Amino acid sequence: MSQQFEINQQTKPGAQASEISITDITFEHYRELLGIGEVRPRLTWIVRTTANAWQQASYQVELYGPDGQLLEQTDRLDSSQSVLVDWPFAPLSARQQADVRARVAGTDGRPSEWSQFCRVEVGLITPNDWTAKFVTPDSLGDDDSVQPVPAPLLRKEFEVRSSFTQARLYISALGLYEAQLNGDLVGDHVLSPGWTSYRNRLRYQIFDVTNLLRQGPNAIGVMLGDGWFKGRLGFGEGIHNAYGDRLGLLAQLEITYHDGTIERVVSDESWKTAAGPVLENSIYDGETYDARLERDGWSAAGYNDQNWTGVRSLEWDFTTLEAPVGPPVRRIQEISPVSITISPSGRTILDFGQNLVGWLRISVKGEAGQTITIRHAEVLQDGELYTRPLRYAKATDRFILRGGGGEETFEPHFTYHGFRYAEVDGWSGQLQSCDVTAIVCHSDMERTGWFECSNPLINKLHENVVWSMRGNFLGLPTDCPQRDERLGWTGDIQVFSPTASYLYDCAGFLTSWLADLAADQSEDGIVPFVVPNILEGPVIPAAAWGDAAVIVPWVLYQRFGDSGILATQYESMRGWVDHLASISSQKHLWDEGFQFGDWLDPAAPPEDPAAARTDPRLVATAYFARSAELLGQAATVLGKPEEADHYLKLASQVREGFNNEYVTPNGRIISDATTAYSLALEFDLLTRPDQRQGAGKRLAELVRESGYLISTGFVGTPLICDALCSVGEYQAAFRLITNKENPSWLYPVTMDATTIWERWDSMLPDGRVNPGEMTSFNHYALGAVSDWLHRVVGGMAPAEPGYRRLKIQPVPGGDIFSAVARHRTPYGMAECSWKIEEGQIEVKVEIPPNTTALVTLPGTGSQDEDKPLEVGSGTHSWKYSYRAPKAGPGPAFAR
Ligand code: BGC
């Protein structure tokens, strides 16, 4: 570090006798520990201590039965590993409950106390654990009709003896289910079992229903919805019955008695069925509910079901059943309308002030048969609800009142909407804001990442990214939540996964999706455009989309430190790269076939989103090199040296091919466009010494010439700020990110956006909606720049997988005078904050126990990362005089 600065460094002194404790033990990436699907779950513990530079020297783990009996214990094992430690005991078995505790000792020799016990319970593991059958109502037609049918109710009564100690419900559906026991809803999940590649993987859920049972007669009732299994899916007319034409239920209730005996109530031919009050339900179109058709008491004992008809069993492959590895979808937040207004055409419009995903709950009094109709949309145009961007999704819920004078409360069961505004029709009297609540739903992941800086517009941009992640992490990573898509578009999550991994613990969520990706990959390794794949026609490869197969596992490895994800996905990763090798030219170019390219480059006209400035074939070969390189690195991590050699060599051949075809010796690129230069710089494709410098210079020139307006689509957007910084053009990156003109990241913020838009100008400056087809207002892809905000402006990045070593290198710039990045790493909470005041900069960091950090302080001359400081865990701060670099280039280039 340069000595011309007087640096005042402080490391908070550790307390005299430092306390060391374990705050948390987790199993694999599970957030829910009831019913895990792994019999050898890897363990992670987070250590809290006041000691500085704390490193773990040893650990010990114990396993107890639920009765408090010690089953197994390890010796004190000398190891510094605290994240995803291999299960040290005999495998658990299906249904087994166990309590795990751990203690550790630091390199200073001091031990921690034993941690609290952490209870885990295994779910059902093999097909033999199931005695239930899949059943389907006889009454449902046999044809593959696409006409809506009322959601069927299925029920069964049973006796419970006294002295039961616990009860578990294992349940899944071909379609969606909502279960009740004795009139009470089971659990708090919604839209279960979620969407997976059903023919390969069908999730079941596990609920503790002990408190819902009673001695004597009991009843279970389940309502089934069409969901993704059977309902309409995909853009345009879409398809129906993607996975089958009959809804099905699988339910196994296990009641354990004092003496250890288990009695089971399982779905079989003895159940009965009738149509319920949900007349129509569709993920895209919404739900129609007729409360006059409610069957009072249907899920309680003693209900007269004589008129109900039978069910029959349905064939299904039980090897597809899996306990979920990601968290369930829940109701996460409630939002009241910020305004209720009457539109120019006289309609009642609610504004929730936030583009969100979920539905409305309404409380209403009225007459029998009165129908309340709710239409949802993300935007208004000319003061009216504007639904064209929804394309073929009707996004309309209808509630038909039962009447009788009392207040009735409705929520849909088997649909969801992306909306900020709702139009309510059929309300009698004045609609009050207390009558309506928006229910925000998404996968219930733990929030782990925060960012804030001195520029309020950037903070709003960041908040919008968080909302777009929330809106599109509903069971699987989707492109958008509102129109007739909501599909697992591979390219979108490929670019967004680094941001996602910072904001929320999405390791389990994305691990699950990657299993679907592998399942839906073609035999010759092609990754479909969407996962789960429901698109008709042959599966064909597309660069940046199919590369999700390699890049997403690599990102999860980097951010969560889980090499197991690489091992699990390795064949899928290899399949993709081998396929690219098989279709590439002799010169190692991927230059044939369909490509999305730099999708939604702002220069592309509304009707042709693929018409980008950067040649799509250049994008394809760049990604081919990138995936081959990362696969080679993954093979190294997994201890496969020959395969590593093979793929690293392939990567260098592809780089060579890229250079020969597209790059001049001085680094000019045939597609003279910012995305092309960003790819070349960030994917390290430039093989000759002068090329990097030349490419960097040209990239900065193009950015200046564009007046610092954004000029990249899905491919270039996540890369351009990093690419500029990598060639020292920090201030150009700051001018890009702080620009408010259209197109830019902040333009939507100035237009009152509350989520990230699909295209830079989904709403035009005159307040009208872009005429293109691709005009979602909730698409996270362009929000991928947040990862740069976290790593560069916030200054915190992983220097080793899982943040075992952190890279702390904040970069002040533009009009940003302070920033803070905070992330719960696998080792615990980490933070980097800095602020510039009166010619001084103060940088403060918090480094979690059992990690270290490489710190490069801004303005000290060590920006080249050659000689970072290495510090251990604890809090550290530095304060020194600092002169902010001149913002931007000279006036010749300024707008
Ligand atoms: C989706 C995208 C997706 C794209 C493919 C769109 O319809 O909404 O986000 O990646 O198609 O180019």
C-alpha cells in the first residue's frame, strides 16, 4: 500500500475472555427441517465470537434421538471446515427425527460451548415408503378436454384412537392441492406442490398435523386445481394438459401412537369426490369462485357425502417423488391500497403503490349471486387499467357472493397475478381501502443481502431489483409473473443468478431448478429455452440461454461454497459443452443456427427484439468459450484432471477461433458494439497482449459516444460496468449507472418504476406503453447490474468459494459518496461500508469468523490489487485523506 497516505487503522479489540458460540446449524440448503429428502445431509454451522482473526481448529458433532438419547458422536476432529461438512454418522432413515449439536475450538485453543440442539426430520425416501395411491375423481372426463371444470373436492373420514403422539401428512398432486383437516387448512404453503419437470421430479410436502387431529372421528379434505400440470401454459394459445389430462391426489397421513405403532390414512379408491366452489382456475387467467356452491363441513367428520361419487387410482411413477430442496411458496407480505380512484371511464381502480406478485383478499357484504370481478395489471394508460402487456393472460378473479348478510372474505386458491393496479367491478357501495389487501407471495427464502448508497435513485433501482426477484422466484426462476409466459427462461436466470445469490439464500431453490434443467436436457445435451420445458417443437440450442447449464452451477459454487452442486450437475454441464463442440465449426466457432443474441438491445425496434448491434454468432462463440472454460475449472475442482485439461484446451481453442474471426490485433472487434467488447473483456477472450488495452479503449469510447446511454441487451448489460472497471474506466461505469435519460438503468426509476422492466423503455417517456410484445414491467434480467453494485460500489465479493476469503475493494465514483454492502455469507454476516466526508474516507468492514479478507483501499495506489492487506475476522476500519477522482471525462464528451 502506498505510504503517502496516513492511514488510521483500527481493529476492534476482542473482549477479554472472548465468547465463542454457534448460532445456527443448517442441513444442506434446507430452510425447512421437517421432512428433508437427504439421509446424509451436510452440516453448516455459523460461529459468533468477539475474538479477532478467529479461525476454527477443530469441531465435534453429536447426534441424539428425539428421546434425548445420544446415538453417535464424532471425535474432536481437527478441521477448519464449517460449511457443508460431510455427514459424519450412519445415514438417517425415512421418518427419522434427530437432534444435532456441535461445538468448535479456535486456533487459539479456546473451545465453544455446545450449540443448541437442532432438530431435523427425514421425509419419505423411497417408493416403498408410500402406501398411498394417486387417485383421480371418476367424474372428471376421460378426454383431454380443455374446457374448464370445477376444482374437485376429495374427502375421507377416519377414526383416531386416544394417545396419539404425532401426525404427519405427506401430500402431493398432479395439479395443485389445498388440504384441510377437520375444517382447518393444513399448513401455510400456497400453490403446492409447485412446478417441476413432473414426469421426472414431483415434489411432495410434509406437514406436522398433530394439532389438527382429535380423538374419535376425523376427516381430511383436499381440493385440486389445474395449475401447471393441466392448465394452459405458454404464450399465444399455449398448450393444455402439458403433463397429463387427469388431476390426481397423493396423500398419506401417518398417525403415531404412544406405543410406537403408526396408522395410515392414505389416498385410495375409498375416497369420495364432488365438485367444489372454484368453478374455473388457471395460472394465467385467474379464478372464478362461487360461494353459493360451498359445501359446509365437507372436510370435517359427519358430513353427509352420500351424493358424492368415487375416485379411481391413477398410474404414476413413484420414483419421481422428492422432498423439496427449496423453500415453499408462502404469503409473505400484505399491502393496502395507496389510492382508490375512479378512472375516466368510471371504473374503480386500486393502486398498491408497488408492482407485486400474488393476489387480492377482499372482505365484502352483499347479496347472493352478486359478482365481484377483479382485473389486474401492472400499469395504467390514460388513467385506465392497461392489459395489453398481459397478452393472452386474462388475470381476472371473480367472486360470487353467497349472501345472507354476513361479511365474506375471498382469496383465489390456484392462480397468481403480477400487478400494481386492480380494477374492481360489482362492488355495492363505496369500496374502502380496508376492504382489500394485496397478498405478496413468493418462495420463502431467507433474505441475505442488502445494499445502500448516497444516491437515492440507485437505492430505488436496487429496491426494484429485490422486488423483481421476489416476483419471479415463485417456485422456479421465471422471466415474468404477469403475462402468458411465467416460464423458467434459462437466459434470464443465467445473467441474474449472481445478484440473486447475494440478495437471498437461493441455493436450495436453484439447486432444485437445476435438477429440472438436467432432467429436461435432450439426450445430446441441448438445454431447452425454458425449464421445465413445455415449448412445442424440437429442442434447439441458444447461446447465453443454454449456458445456464454451466454458469448457474458455477455461480452457486462461488457464492455458496458448494462443490456438491458441481458434482451433481457435472454431467449436465458436460452434455451442454460437448454438444456445442459437436456443432461448432472446424475453426471452433459456433456460427450456425438460431440465436437470441443480445436480446432487447435498446437499438432493436419494438417488433424485433433480437435485432441487436452485436452479431449473435459472436455472442455464441464467446459463450461457448466461457462455458468450456468454466467446465474445465469445475473438472479441476472435482478432481478430474484429464477432463479439466480437455475442456480448458477446448476453451483456449475457442478463444483462438474467436480472435481469428472477430478481433483485430489491436483489439477492435468486428461487431463494433459495447456488448461485443464487454464479452471479450469479461470472458477473457483476448489472447494477444495489446488487444485488451485496445478493446478497453474502444469500449469506453463507444460508451462516451453514446452519451452514457445504455447500449446493451440481456447479454451485455450484466457485463458492461465490470468490463469498464477492468480497464480502469471506473468513471464511465459510474456515468452509465447514474444516467437518468432513456435508455438507462435510472430512466425507469424516474418514471415511477417499482420493479425492473423487461425492456429499457417498457414505458415510453410520454407515459404510453411501448408497442412491442416484450413489455413486461417485472423482468429481473436487466437488474443483473446489482451484482456490480454489491461487489464494486459496495466493495464486497467472494475471493474464494463461499466467501471463505472475501475481496474487499470498494470503488467510490460519480456522485456516490457513501455505500454499504451487507451479506449473510455461509460463514456469517459480512459488511463493507465507506463514506467520504471533508476530504477523508472511512472504510469499515465486518469479517465473519473463520474467514479472512483481502482488502484494497480506494485511493491508496493499490487499486491494482497487487498488494491487498489480508485481515482476519472481526471489525476493522481505516480513515485517511482522500480526493475523489474527477467525475467523467472532459466536456467534449459530456451530454
Ligand atoms: C421472455 C424472456 C426470454 C425471451 C427469450 C421472452 O418472451 O420473456 O425473458 O428470455 O423470451 O428471448
